[in-house]
Amino acid sequence: MLLATGLGGCSLLPWRRQPAPPVGLGQETRQQPALSGDGRLLASLVERGGRTTVLLQERRSGRVLPLRHLRDHQPHSSPALSWNGRYLALLVQQGGRRQAVIEDRATGRLQPLMLPMGLEPQRLSLAPDGQRLALEVIAGGGQRIDVFDLSGLLEPDLAPGQRQSGGGEPPAP
């Protein structure tokens, strides 16, 4: 006979998987974590020299990956990664304003996103394929979410085996 009782949060499921402990990520305080879609890369914010900066690491080894164009545009906020981590989108300080930018790690280019006048970005989210960007913006004293199509600006960053959707027929076997 099986007796069910309320145990106030206790689990009797021994097969339930627990998260793996963090590996190689150091002990410094981090904020706003973002994982690539494949889970291989982690972007997070750290304090360095009194400024908030994004740190990109291989999750398993903890190795820090270089970000060539972001050192001169601090503080950073709201990091987001595409599926394979080709694109890192975030907000940077550009003079007295925040600006949304995307670093293309494959080409080494930094792509600033030109927003319509009067929009001040607060947070962002990059679609895993890198083809759309959702921005929380302040406009006219209120907040709203705008979604931008990046398909004419960035190549897709697709998961392995995923085909780019299009209007044509599928390839012949």
C-alpha cells in the first residue's frame, strides 16, 4: 500500500536530476547571466575597475573569450547570446545614452543598432537564430517592447541540423 502525505517541499523522487555545480566560473560577483542556445557559452556582467563589463566564457572550462570592441563602451548591461554564441547583443553606454549593439564574433564586427529618435533602450533579448531583437524602451515617458527584424543585417546562427526556413521547395533527397 502506498501512503501519500504532504511533506512541505520534500521530494521523494530519487531519480530527479539536480543541476550540475558551476565549473570554472570564478568567485567574483556576477549579474544578468545569459546562456547561448547550445549552453556552451555564458555571458554575465562583472565589476572591473569600477565599471560594469560583460564577460564571455566557455561554460565548461571557464576560459574567458575576447570581445574586441566592447572595452571602450562601458558600462554594459542586458547581455544576450545567439544559439552558437556567434552574436552577443547588449546595451552599452555611448556618451550620455545607452545604445544596443551586437558583436559578431565570427567577423569581429561591432554592429550598432540605430533606433528611432526618442527611444531609450532598457533591456534586450536576442532570438536564438539572431534574426530578431526585442527591446524594452522608454519612449515619451512610458515603457514598451519593440521587436526589430535583423534578417537583413545578420546571418542566421542556427542550431546544428536546423535549416534556414525560406520560400522555396525543400532540397531533393
